[in-house]
Amino acid sequence: MIVNGVDGDPKPTHFVLVPFLAQGHVIPMTDLGLLLASRGATVSLITTPVNAARIRTTIDRAAAAGLPIRFVELDFPCAEVGMPEGFENVDVLTTHKQIQYGQDFFKAAALLQRPLEHYIEQQSPRPSCIIADLCHPWTRHVARNLRLPRLTFFSMCCFTLLSFHNIWRFKVLDGVKDDKEPFEIPGLEQRILVTKAEAPGMFGEWEEMAEEVRQAEFEADGIVANTFEAMEAAYIAGYAEAMQKQVWSVGPFLLGCTPAFSDKAARGNRAVVDVPQCLSWLDSKEAISVVYVSFGTLTNMKPAQLMEIGSGLEAAGHPFVLVIKDGERSREVEEWAAELEEKVGPSKALLIRGWAPQAVILSHPAVGAFITHSGWNSTLESITAGVPMITWPHFGDQFLNERLTVEVLEIGVSLGVKVPMSWTDLEEQGPVVPRDAVEEAVRSLLDDGHEKGKKMRERARELREKAKEAMAKGGSSYLNMAHLIEQFAQNDKKREEVNGD
Ligand SMILES: O=c1ccn([C@@H]2O[C@H](COP(=O)(O)OP(=O)(O)O[C@H]3O[C@H](CO)[C@@H](O)[C@H](O)[C@H]3O)[C@@H](O)[C@H]2O)c(=O)[nH]1
């Protein structure tokens, strides 16, 4: 077992990681835990039985590699808030179309406070620090009660965090006429225009939650971010200044997770496809010829929209991998999917019904474009694979992430969607993105002779190299991680001298 010691002190620094229980949060926090443990810190990663079962292979591989990481299963109190048993991850709510339990889910999460305190109190020596997702604002009470430092983690880039912060701080939304009026985000390096529909605040209408989260953010002792300096140095510095806190940019986490202790094919869940088969399908394709299409883990496309995307892909003529989420499956969709496979042919269309090994697919050289909802993890995975994106944000931070991709980094084309997914659902309208738009965007990146696509690919590859440099020994994220561990080791030492604990 690797232990991190300072001045001959054999005690490792111990980080207690508390991820929010949604895949876009659990996955990066698990990577962060593995990374910290591989760098010599002890890690307790708080999870629940359903979530732990999903990442059993990760848990086993980390144990086999002797990493000092424990996966601590706390019972998730579904019954106490009136939620059905097993609703331990937000994707269970969305897959089963039970989104009415959204607020109950947050209430259940907050009830983890006492069991978490109990776990921490049992540890000897006391843990060094809590790293908690910002969606768990209640963790500030744990830190205060147990006199522990707390860092926040929110799986977003600093461009988006700073944008949200500045829109709130300068009360910009008070001055806009309606949801569609464009305004400039204040205090950014670059002129970026958005609308209230695209950036209504991190928690939209949930003002109470937003206020609690802001409080937790202001009270934190620092911020951990899954990003890297060469990509957005000005925004990392800007966010640190705005918050008056240290921002530890230590990503992309995924690049630091080697096969020795992490299974890229089983992040967050077991893939429903045979991974070697999927890879040999990709191997049979030319380099930079395949489109990968996946929209994260939370929103479900309507059948008509899925079909429209399928038609656009078919018309573009490039091979594609299309992920159909469990929550999108129905008889109608199954029949259409089978027809599409037959029409296009299995050598050109790979349809994945359920969980895809996304990180593995994206890093295959055959993949040349990613149609994405611009969730931060998907965006960063595309960047680390050097793959340009076709963006279609659905809600939350995704419109701002899209601005980073398309306008700041210039490694993506937008499908031009300006309203969140929930609105389009309410309005019961037909497909938001027509097949022609999908076809045109794919062609612009993958057809021969498209200068725009080539330039984007070059920039995406440069960023991929910079991401690798950041995570390699001596790189910015590598060093930031060393400093982070060292700071808390020193902190422990001081605490021991003063309190003897
Ligand atoms: O079949 C699948 C589907 C997803 N993933 C992985 O699941 C994660 C999905 O994360 P993300 O792309 O961020 O999407 P969401 O799950 O939608 O993430 C939520 O959380 C993110 C982090 O805060 C936000 O950026 C998003 O807007 C929010 O929707 C990624 O690591 C994917 O590689 C798979 O491996 N296989």
C-alpha cells in the first residue's frame, strides 16, 4: 500500500469524498478518489449499496492494485422521504420517469449527515479533509461539527462556474426583458452572449437550494476542479479571485486513472455491449470516420426526435454509434432501431441500448466527431480524446459548456438549440433538431475537404496533448495534486501538535 508521509510521519492524509449520487457526479468523484489514492493519500469514498453494485469492477480492481481507497456504503434513506426503495441515483428517477421525487432525493441525501458524521468519528486518526459535491450543501454542517476542513467539488469547468457566479453577483437576470433576450456575461475575458433560458442559474427555479449551495460554496476552504490550466487558465484564476479561494485544478482526472487500477470500460456502470466486440467494430473503420452520439445520463429523447437524429446520421453517410438510454426504450423505439440497423447495415450502424463504454469509444482513433449534450464529463472526455464536438445542450450548465466548446476553444459546432429540453417536452412539439441540421453538422466535421472540420480537429488534438502534459509527472495538474495532498498533510501535522488528535 502506498502511503503519503511527511517528515517521516507514516500517517497518510485521509480524504473523505462525498459525491452527489448522479452519474455525472459519481464518475468524476470516483476517478478523483482513485487518483488521490494512487498518489499516496487514503481515501474514503461515500456511496450507497445500489451505487456500489454498479461499480463493483472498479472497487475490485482498486483493491487488487492495493490502492488505499475504501468505498463506504451508507444506506440511502428512500423510505424516510417517501421514495421507492432503490432510488439511490438520480438516473433511476429519470429512467423510470419519476422526476416528481427530485426534491425528495435531495432531502434523502441530506439525511446522510448523521451516518456520515458517525463514520468520520470512528476514524482514527481523524480524516484530514472532506471533499464534497456542491449538491450536498449540508456537508458544511458535518465539517463544522467535526472541525474538519471542507473542499467543494462541482463537476464543471471554471468558465461555467465563473459565468454562473458573475450572472448572479451582478444581478444580470433582474435587468433582462424576457427569457430570450441575449445579454453579455460580465467579467469574462471574452464577449459571450447568452439568454436567461440558457443560463437561468445553477438550480433554475430552486432558489432555496441555490442559496444553500452558494452558502456552502462561500464557506468552503477551497475548490477542487476537474479541469486544467492550459485549457482555461484565465477562468480558473478568475473563479479563484471571485470566490477568494484556492482552486485546485487537478484534471482531467480520467487521464490519471491508469488501467492498473481503473477500468475505463466500466466507469459508473457495466457496459451493455461486449467491449472487445465494440472495439473490433471500431477497428474495422477508417480513422476519423465514425460519429459517436450520446446525450449523457439524465434527459430522455422523445421517439420522434431519436428517429430524426437517426435519419440525419443515415443521410450523412458516415458510420455511427448511437446510444439509446434505458429511459428512451419502448416498443416503438425498438422497432425503429431494428429497421434502422437493417437499412443502414450493421457495419455502418452500431446501436447501443443501455450503458455504453463511452470513454473507451471516444478514445478510439476511428471516432471523428461526438454529438453531445455538453455535460461537463462528456465534454472533457471528448477533449482528452482530441475529438471535436457537435453540441446540443439540454439544460443546466450545458449551454455554458457549449459556449466554451464552440466559442472559446473553437472545437465544436452548435446545432443551434436555444431552449432547455424540459420546455420542449412541455410544449409537446415535434423534433427540436431537424435531420438536415444533424446531417450538415456531421458532414462539416467529417466530409473530405472541410477546412473548418480540419482546423477544429487540429485544435482538439493540441488540447488533448496539453491535457496529457498537465497530468504527466511535472505537469500543472500533477503538481497541483501533489500540493493539495501536501497541504493537508501539513495541516494534519499542525493539528496533531496543537490538539494531539
Ligand atoms: O452510456 C453511457 C452514458 C454516459 N456515460 C458516462 O456518464 C458520464 C455522463 O456525464 P455528463 O456528460 O457530465 O452528463 P450527465 O450525466 O448528464 O451529467 C450531469 O452532471 C454533469 C456534471 O455536473 C453536468 O455537467 C451535466 O450537465 C449534468 O446533466 C460521462 O462520464 C460518460 O462517459 C457512459 O459511460 N455511458
